[in-house]
Amino acid sequence: MKSFALRENAYAKVNLALDILGKRADGYHDLKTMMASVSLCDDLEITLTPCADGRERFAAESNNPALPTDDDNLAVKAARMFFLAAGVAGYEVHIRIEKRIPVCAGLGGGSSDAAAVLRALSSRFPMPESILESLALNLGSDVPYCLRGGVCLAEGRGERLTPLPSLPDCHIVLTVPPVRVSTAAAFQSVVVPAMKTDWVLLTDALRRRDIAAIAGYMKNSFPDVHSDARECLRRAGALGTVMSGSGPSVFGVFHDEAIANQAVRKLRAIFLNTFLTKPV
Ligand code: C5P
């Protein structure tokens, strides 16, 4: 048998709203969050080569040299877990990741890469949806959402998903201040706030496709990691701004493409990692 390649896009996510509801006995936090996928993506190419000795090997390679190439890479872990669950063996698995999503940024890049591996492999080796979902949750709290994408409400650790209508046409400017954030550390030090998202109004705005209202109801329980970034987006004309996940990325929602383009130029002069994206 010859080798073959599977290709997938792994889209970044933003949290339009994120409430931390409380700490659980298992150390995780109960959340309620609305996530949306955006057009900034990594490209994955997974090459499977049957190996003569019948033993599987897994490795990754990336244009970003900071990415681990072994099992510390969530995409490699996803492939290994998938093969074990599927009872498939005897392949050398090589994952090439063209990385565009900044790492440790609150944009779900690693989770999305892992979900893309699960999607790609299940297109070749069919796997029941429920097993795929449990593999995803074992890989990380955001991976079940990344498997599905689009706009979803995520509850529990992040695995209880309710699909929601897509975002109306808009432009989302993402900017990543140069600060590294550890999600675990951010959760450890967070104080559960009293002020929560108005879910009724936010969901109603989404159903009415009212982008200005959606932007106005965006909220995040985590304190801003870099307060200037949101202020810059606000001054550049964003309808609303919020930090994504545990940060440090922040994003602004724009109705007008020209204003969004202008905002990207202004923000890039301060924060190199600024991206113009659209909902996908
Ligand atoms: O699930 P994941 O590995 O992405 O989570 C990273 C860390 O973030 C966890 O070890 C946990 O400390 C924290 N976390 C949490 N509650 C969640 C999701 C993550 O406390 N719902």
C-alpha cells in the first residue's frame, strides 16, 4: 500500500462571552461561553505511510520552530489516541502544521489543530461521533467545540455544546499583545466575578443578526491581560471589544470593512500580531 495525505484547516476561535460559574471538585471550572470560529487558520497535512515493521510512529513538523514535534504536540497526541481507539496500527503518521494562529494566545490554536487531526482521520477511518467527542474532551476542554466549529454555546468544562445561528456579516480584528498566558495559571488565580453575561440579550441579538447589539453584550470573566489593546481597538472604531479566553488576545468587531482595515493598520504599528478575520 502507498502513502496518502489528508488535509484539514484548523480555524481559530474567539469567545464572544465567557462566564466562569465556579470551581469544581475535579479542579476544573464550570463555564458558560459563546464561541465563534474565525477565518484565521492553520493548515494541516497528515501523511500516513504503511510501515514494513508494522509499528506506528507519530511526529509533527511546523513552520513555527517553537512547536513540539513529539507527543507534547496536541496534534500528535490526537493522532495517537485516535489510532488506539480505532484499533488501527502499522502506519507512520507525519503531521505538517502550517502555523498561523499565535500559540498560547486564547485563540484555541492547539485545540483546533488536535480537532482537525481527529476530523481528518475519522474521514478515512470512520469512528462513532460519541467516541470522537470523548477523545476530544480527553485532549482538552476546547477540543470538542473545535471539532464542530461555528457559533456554539459551551457549558460544563466546555464540552456541553449547543449550536447557535452563525454571526451576521462582520469583520473581526484580532490583536495579540506580546504576553504569554498559561490557561491553568489564569484559572488558578481567577476570582469568580458577580457580574455575568446577559445571555438572553446576547442570544436574542444573535438571532436578530444585530452585530452592534452582539458586540455590545460581549463580556469575559477573566481580567484583561493587556488593557491598552482593547482601548486601541475601541479608539479605532470597534463596535465592541473583549479579550478571548484567558488571553492575551483581544478582538474588536466591526461592521464596516474600510474601518476594520484602518484599525488593522493602526493596531499593527503597536502590536505586530494583528489579523483581519471574518466569521466562518
Ligand atoms: O482542558 P485544558 O487542558 O485545555 O485546560 C487547561 C487548564 O485550564 C486545566 O488544567 C485547568 O486548570 C484549566 N481549566 C479549568 N476549567 C475549564 C477548562 C480549563 O479550570 N473548564
